[in-house]
Amino acid sequence: MTTAQETERAADSALSNPSAVGLVAVIVAATDGEPRALTVQVGGQARGRSDGLPAGPLVPEHPTLERGLRAWVERQTHQRLGYVEQLYTFGDRDRQGDDGGGLHSLSVAYLALVRELRPAGLAEAAWRNWYHYLPWEDWRAGRPDSLGEIEAKLLAWAEGTGDPKQRRRREDRLGLTFGLCGGAWNEERVLERYELLFEAGLIPEAQGQSGEARDADLTVTGQPMALDHRRVLATAIGRLRGKIKYRPVVFELMPPTFTLFQLQRTVEALSGTNLHKQNFRRLVAQQGLVEETDGVTSGATGRPARLVRFRREVLLERPAPGFRLRPARRPT
Amino acid sequence: MTTAQETERAADSALSNPSAVGLVAVIVAATDGEPRALTVQVGGQARGRSDGLPAGPLVPEHPTLERGLRAWVERQTHQRLGYVEQLYTFGDRDRQGDDGGGLHSLSVAYLALVRELRPAGLAEAAWRNWYHYLPWEDWRAGRPDSLGEIEAKLLAWAEGTGDPKQRRRREDRLGLTFGLCGGAWNEERVLERYELLFEAGLIPEAQGQSGEARDADLTVTGQPMALDHRRVLATAIGRLRGKIKYRPVVFELMPPTFTLFQLQRTVEALSGTNLHKQNFRRLVAQQGLVEETDGVTSGATGRPARLVRFRREVLLERPAPGFRLRPARRPT
DNA sequence: GGCACAATGCTCAGTTTGAGCATAAGTGAG
DNA sequence: CTCACTTATGCTCAAACTGAGCATTGTGCC
């Protein structure tokens, strides 16, 4: 190492305060057309435990953050991680539970996609449908009923400001994120929606009562999670919904061979919208994302479907292979 | 705070090791049709100093990481930050200068866009054209000459493996990132290209000689930077190139009013490619990204151009306003 | 065989793109 | 004052892409 570097590193270190740093992982699978995240039970015995995401320490033995995460998750959950990407680094005060100490606490969050859905390794771990935590994000069966109540509360929150300027701004945000006031629903704005609900006081975690939730809320504002883990989950979903449009990451969730309709169901599960079947197939075919095998499905009702597999070569051919998601008006 | 939460937090902290955490900022401006990043001089007197990005400690006084960054940058550089987004968190071993200690060192990197280009505040700070550090990324004047030499070296590196399987994989990566072997150039893969060059040993920083570089290299593999700052810069450029396609972030770099051609030049500067002028205007008009003012340019040669301003309302209207960049074959 | 059901094939009008031609409105030289 | 030159802006046109829906093909079941 050169002298210049040593000096630089010293200066760098001198400037930094030590902080507590942890990892959080959103481990995603999709089976039976449902998007699932791996959750664990966290919290003590008092006031009940609550769902959380797998989280742990930064393991210094590993050469890179990502490799450390892989090793840690694979050991803990016996899941083989396919695709891994860094999501976001959450700071202490962004999170709740600000204890006022001078020590910052960071969480480096990762998104991981796994192909198979094993019984979830850890005793306390479980695969949960992610819309359990964010029910308003699932538009596959049409606009969720719960959105009516949510919107009413959000509008009340927007009205509840004295300052007309701030009120205007709040209404704009509602339009932008929830499609109120003439805006359109954009399935990628998962995090923005969550944060708006948080600000509007509709998220129990905001009041520091993470373990608690009246049953009524569960279907409207969803199941709470420990700490800021729902925010992390929202970040993951938003990122994934964006990514499938220009990268073939969905295939990380599929078995080796699958039918085009299963693929469509998975994409729909992630994006929370329905797609036009024929056009979806056309898109997949045009992009050359899959190649046929000689297998077909059997047993189910209806005409058997051809089994296909991911065509790895697209990675080398197309600049941005993925699915542009145009939601279908009609159910199918 | 509930008991459950306290327990959770305690568990969380117990799991975490203290680490040294710092911030790094890529502060971007665009003036005269050139993309610029704010750089500082780092390093001691021996072996010369080298360019680096503004970096500093995590400041615990601030409620969120982003706000802390804003305050810190604005105090240091007297730049008013417009758009700010978190880029990536770089771990110690990803970086160079692994000192083997058990203490992890993280850098949380941010991307910031600033509108005006002041004389750069700090004495040691300077605005530098970012292609100075990554010259192969600038295709505005056609394919950079230096790419010839780079490709030759990369191919040699790929050939240089005994294992034919690994060699195949390396060639695939070359095709994917540099458009060799029949691939196409994708302007977003800035980081992947940098990392490939790094692995291939074409980046002086890799050998821990950051301050050193033969003059010949400067035009071929670019000016080195301290530590892993070039990697951070590459991450920023890649992110920005992606973002302008679906978010109107370019306007954060523009003065209050500007001409369509200035806008085009800025987009071209960021993306490193040329665009078809008439189609660019059509796109901007269709998307309703700007509105006319009644000003026009004067003094310059040629027909005066109408001055326009950013139409903030698009943020509320369009789902993903931005520029889809279709490079023009011909210069204009 | 006939029916229900899902898979797959195909059409068609309306947009969006890529590329280029044509015209307008200034400046500076002669 | 006019011409040459330069940049801005308007407009066209074929090709490709989209959104939507109709039609046909295989299977299991009665």
C-alpha cells in the first residue's frame, strides 16, 4: 500500500464513528402463483412476538458484504440463494426506536430470490404471502376493497391540515402514489405508498406498538412487522417490480421447466396486476426469453401446456430483456 | 416503546459488531454540455496526492442518513443539493486496502445533483469532467479511440486463461459489457465495465498504486482516483443513465429556463451518446416535460431558440416521465 | 361423440419509433 | 443588401410495436 493510501485510510477512519451495523434480508420465493417472503418470529415473551425479516450481524470474515450475506442466510435457513442484490441501507433514525444514543445503527438490506420453497429451515421461520403485510398492493383480483377505507383515511389526513399549501401537497402525493385525485396507480411505488401511510398514522409500527394490531386492521392496513421491516419489504417489492421489466430476474423464482402460464402467474404475483395472456406470450416469444422442451403438462383440465425453460443466451443478446407490464383490463 | 421492541432491539444490537461507517458523495453538475463531478484532493505529501470524492464521517446528529449528508455537503462545499439518492453501500473488502482487522469499514455512497456550478467551495475541491476518469464511457464523438487498445488488452486477458470454460465465460462478459464478440454497447453497464477492467488488471488502483499512472494510461484507462472512488463514480453514472429514462431528474441539473437543445446536450452528456434532435424534441413535447416561456436566446449564431422550463405537473400526470434514449446513428 | 376448459394461433387498428426532408429565422461577410 | 451559413423547428412516412379480441386446437370427462 502506498503512503498516500495509508494516509487517506487513516484520515478516513479518523473521521468515522463506530456504528452498529446489521444485515436484513428479504428472501423471496413464488409458489402456486403467490409471492412469499421468508419471515421469522422476533421479540420477547411479553406483549407477544411479531413477524420480522431474517436479520443478523455483519460477519467480518467474509470478503464482501454480499458473500457474507449469502453464507449467513444459507447457513441459517438452508436455502440456496440464487439472485442477490443490495437493496438499501437504512439508518437508525429512519427506523423507529430512536434511543437517543450517539451510536448510529445501520441496516444493510438485501433482496434475494430463491427457486425452491423448502419448509423454511429455521424452526421459527415461515414463508408468508407478502400481501399479508401490504394488502393494498395486490390488484390481481381487481382494486382491493380495503383501498376504500384507506383512501378515506388518507383524504381525511390530507384535509386535516390547516395550511392550505401543505394540504395541496398532501393531495398531490395521494394522487401520485395511490392514484387518488385523478392519478393512476403505479405498481412500482410500493415504498412511497407505505411511507405515506406511515406518515398518515395508519401504520401501527409508527406508534411503537409493533406487536399490537386490532384484527380489523389486518385486512385493511395489513399485518405489522417488527421494527421497520415492513418498510424494508416495501422497498424490496418496489425494486423487484421495477426490475422484472428490464431484467429476466423472474426466472430465478421458477423451477427448471415451467409453462408460459405459470410464468405469467409469477410475474402477476410480483407485480400485483393481471396481464393479457396472449400478449404476454407474444412478448416472451419475441424477446426469446424461453425455449421449448419436449415436455408437456398433464393431469390438469384443459389442453396440456408445453413446458419451456429459460434461455440463458438472452442475457448475451438483448440489452434489457424483461417484461413490460401492461395490465389487462379484463381478468384474463 | 414496547417490551417486545426493547427485547428485539437489544438482540439486534448484541448481534452487531461495531464498524467504521463513512459517507461518500458523487455530486454531479452539468455545464456547457459536460458532465462534471465534484472532486477533492486526498492523500499525504509523499508519492503525490490523488483525486477523490468528497467523503466524511457519519454524522449522528441528523435524523436520517440523507439529511445528514445534505447538511454535511452543504456546509463543506456551499453547494445547495437538489436531488439526492442513496447509491450503494460499499463494504471494506470490496474496497481495496484490506488491512485484515476485524473491524468492517462501510461507505454509504450518495448521488446528488446540483443545478449551479459554483467555484467549488473548498479550496481543494474542483469540478472535473467525469469522462476524465472513465474515458471509454463517452461515445458522443463516436466510439472512443481508446477502446481499441482496451479491447485488445481485454481479449488478451480472456485468452490468458487455461481453463476453456472460464475463458468462454470471460468472453461472454466482454460481449455483454463492452459489446465485444457481437454484443451491443449498453450505456448503463458502467459499473460492470469498470469491474471487468479492474479484474483484468487494467485499473491502476487494483495494484494499490492509486497515486501513480503512466501518462499513456490517462487517455486509455482514465485518471485514477483514491481508494475505490472510481468504482463509486461508475456506480453513480450507471444509476443516473438508467434513471433519466424514466424519471425527469435531468431537470435538477438545468437552469430555470433553457433551450431544448441545451437539454438534449445535457442528456447526451450523461448518457454518453448522441440523440436524434428532431425525435428528441418530439419526445419531450409528447411527454409534456416542458412548457414554453416567452424568452428566446440571442447573440449566438443561428436561429434563436425558445426558452422553456420544466413542467412540474408531469410529476403528477405521467407514470414514468423520462427520456428513452435511442442513440442517433449520425452525429445530429 | 359432445362438452367444458385451457393453450395456442392469428388479425387488426391505433401508436410509437427511427430517419430524413423541408422551411424558418437569425448572424456575419462581401 | 444579399448571400452563405448556422441553428431551430415543422412535417412526413414506413416499419415496428401495442392493446384487444376472435378463432382454433388438444385433453379429460360424461
